[in-house]
Amino acid sequence: MLEVNGLVKRFGGFTAVNNVSFRVDQGEILGLIGPNGSGKSTIFNMLSGTLAPTSGSILFAGHEIAGLAPHRIINSGIGRTFQIPRPFRRLSIFENVALAGFYGQGRPSRVRAEEAAERSLAMVGLPTDRHASVDGLGAAGLKKLELAKALATAPKLLLADESLGGLDEAEMDQAADMLRNIRDELGITIIWVEHIMGVLMRVVDRVMVLDHGEKISEGLPSAVAGDPRVIEVYLGTDAETTQAAAAEARRRAGG
Amino acid sequence: MMGQGRLAAWGTGLAALIALPFVYRDPYHLHILVLILIWSFAYTSWSMMGRFGLVSLGHGGFMGIGAYVTALLWNHLGLSPWIGIPVSMVAAGILALIVGYPCFRFRITGHYFVLVTLALSGIVLQVITATRDYTGGSLGYTPNRTSGNKLLALQFDDKTTWYLIALGIWLFGIVVWHWVDRSMARYALEAISEDEDAAAAAGVDVTAEKLKITLLSALMTALAGAIYCQYQMFITPDTVSGIAVSLQMVFAAIVGGLFVSLGPTVGAIITILLAETLRIGFGTRAVGWDNLVYGVLLVLFIIFLPKGILGSLLDRLKPQRKVPRAHEQEAVQIARPGT
């Protein structure tokens, strides 16, 4: 579904992403993890067109999309959320999502856009009331709104920049379940970016680990969590989480 | 969207406005009304962009092009304003695209966008002044009186005809305002005005949407300039073009209310009445005073009444325009289960 080859992004003399290649198969949830500044968000920004790659190719459904304008990429079937929610506060919750339903799907009729908005809001569990204001939403609600906006664009591939930091444990689990539901019920392929490993490891099919802009490991969650290079990267910062995740992944693989 | 009551109110008001010149014939008052209607249309055209944070100080340029191109084509080539006006609008539209495209493509926003448009205003003014052999320069320009068909020349002597034309143009502006307000394009432009990247991630072609509204706004402003020229039969660079005219548009739209359809109209009533009062009360001693008053009022309004007179008034009258409380609480509850 998505095939990335030799992706490079330089900002002046700084190489944010260095020669990263990977592929995502239809119906899969790929986890993308790495410490802060490892290049995860830069990769996302290139996949969604916010940044143009310095070099490399991004094939989506057989078409080269590297360097295309964001709205073209969104219209070709890639939806994205932002790590820090970016709602439009001058629009109601419903209008936020209807906007994405209209422009994200290449401007179908208004009725179809509004139907898409209702479906997406129901999927993430937000009210479908037309006038409810964004100001009434808390941190978790804003993340749901981000997700609803992305879903309304009818993506085949969802780029979920789901920093779960700031959410409590129940909310994290809920967010993880929601991503799995989106895949299971809507058949949407997902790339999930996160820097906390624990929750992610339970949901994803495969994991790719980045450090300093390079891919250092890739594979099943159980294998990756046991990879010494990954443990080294996370050691000192998040070692306990890594080991807990590894244990859990092993349990899951065994059971 | 529009309730029966509101539609009835609009209908009644409009019928009264149409009937007015047949009942009340004082030429001076009708003249003031025609000016208010034409300028209302110009301010409405400006606010199409302005309400989405696209603050242009270049609209004096579009208005000047509308007025001068129409008059020049008539005097030099004998082209009827029926052709001249569309040509002038196309000219203003092309200029809007030439200036707008690089601005939007390379993300020149906020203060920098204002500065670019300010330069546009200045350039058009300079061109009109510099080509004085054709345009009469700062002394002004008069379209030739027709000796033939008045309809073809779009020249009428009676105020009633002009009042009805101005009313029609004004109504057209209000209708377009509502059309944009109820379109999906409004969502897109509101989104763009808040966060261009997030709007693009929702699938919006940011450059194209901004260009479209800019084009629409420029075309309408040029039409306002041309109609003003045909009515007054005398134009100077200072009255239809340049930075002063642009500033006046900003002032009127903000004072009246940027986010309501009749806001710019309220702004026009205030600016025209102010200018006339100063002119009659103080005569030539008060030349330029209106600009001073505009400046002071603009600062006061931006600080204390950013929604303008009409906008604030409507908010007062209808507090339920805000999000209803019950919905707000419901949203919070659904968004944060367990709290």
C-alpha cells in the first residue's frame, strides 16, 4: 500500500531523516517509535505533504506522492492527525469535521460531507450536534476531534500522530482501542507514531524504531522490544517501559 | 437557515427601500442615499476578504481601476460602459491574481500581506497620476457627456434611476455575502485564517481558496468604482483610488461590523454622514478632518468593540447565538467519560 524508499530530509546541515525505507501493507497497523527528535514527525510531515523530502520516493497505491501539495495527498487517500491538536476554534465541532469531509474527499455534495462528518464523530464518540463548540472539549476530546477530522477525509491510510502524553491510563487505553477499531471496522491501514512504547506495543502488528533520523530496528513488537539496540536507545529514558512492553509483547505472542 | 421572520423583515425593508424615491424626492437626500449604497457595496466587497483575516489595503487600487478603465474606454474608444465595466473588472481581477498568487503561494500573511497590498494601492495611484495626459492626473477626470442613448452610455440625470441602480448593486453585494457565508468555502476560509497547515491537512487547497475570495472581492470592488464614476461623472485619484480610500474601507467595515452582512452598510452610513456633516458644518476649514476622526475611531473600535457596531448590537440582542450551555456540557461529558 505504501512503499517508502531512501527518504532523506535535511534542514540546512542537519539531517533529520537519513535514508529511511519501509513499507506498509494493506490493513496493517505499523507503529513508529523513537525518542524525541528521532525524525518521526518529520517522516509524517513528508508523507502528508507538509514537508517536501530532500530526496527519496514515496509510493502510495502505486503512485509517487513525494513532494505533492498536502491537499492532493489528502485527496489521494491519506489522512493525518497532528501531535498537538489543531482544531479550528471559529467553527463548531461538527463544522470542523464537515470541512474535512468536504475538502478531504475532493468536494462531494455538502450532504455527503455532512454524512461523513456524522459517521466520523459517532466513530470517535463525539456529539454530532451541529453547534457544539470546540471550546467545550478537553485534551482527550480534542484528540478525538483530530481523529474525526482525519477519518472524515475517507482515508485508506491514516497517519496517527498520537502523542498520548497528557492522557491518563484509561484514556490511553481508550485511544489505543479506538485505533484498533478503526482498522478492524473501517479497514483503514494505520501508521501510528508514539514515543511511549507500552500502549502502542499492544495494538500494532509491526514496529519500526527510529533514532537520530535512522531506522535502527523493525519487526514484530516482541522481537523489537527485545532488540538490544532499541533497549539502548530507550535506556535511561524509558527503560522500564521498554522492558514492561517487551514482557507484555512476549506474553501476547505466547498466548 | 434563514427563518421565515427574518425573510419577512428583509422583504419588508427592501420593499420600503424600493418605494422610497417615489414617495420622497428631495434630491440632496437621495444623493446621500445613493452614495451610501454605492460605498456600502464597496465596503461589503472589501469585507468578503477582510472577515477572513485577509486585510487588504489595496482595494483602493481595484476601485480606481474600475472607475478609470471604464471612463477611459468610453472617452478614448467610445466603448459603452456596458462593455467597459466588465473589461475594467477583468483588469482588476487579473491584477488581483498577479498580486495574490505569489503572496498566497509563498505564504505572505498577516502584516506582510497588508504591506504588499498597501504597495498595490500606491502603485495604482501613481500610475493614474503619472499618466496625466490621459487620466487628467490629480485634477480628476470626467467621462464625456453622451449626446445619444443614455442607457447605452449608462448616464442618467434623475436621482431616482441612480437610486434604484445603486440599490440593486447594494442588494447584489448583500446576496453574494450571504452566499459565501453559507457555502463550504466559508468553513475553508475560517480554517485557513486560523491555521493554514491544519486546513491543508483537512484537504483544503489553501492557495486556491484564498485566490478565489480575493478575485471575487476585487471584481466587486472594481464594479463599485465603475458605478461610482458613472454616477458622479467626475473622478479624482484621491476619491476613488489610493491609500486613503483603502483605509476608509477598512475603517467602515470594522466600525460597522466585519462579521455581519449589514455591518459594512452601517459603516458606510457612518462614514458618509460624518463626511457630509463636516463638509456642511465646517466647509473648507474641515478638509481632511474626516480622516482624522476615522483614525481615532478605528483605534477605539479595534480595542473596545472589535465586532463593530452592528455585530456587537446583534450579539447583545441574541445571546443564544453563542453555543448553548446544555450542548457545551454534553460535549464535555461525552469527550471526557468518567469525569
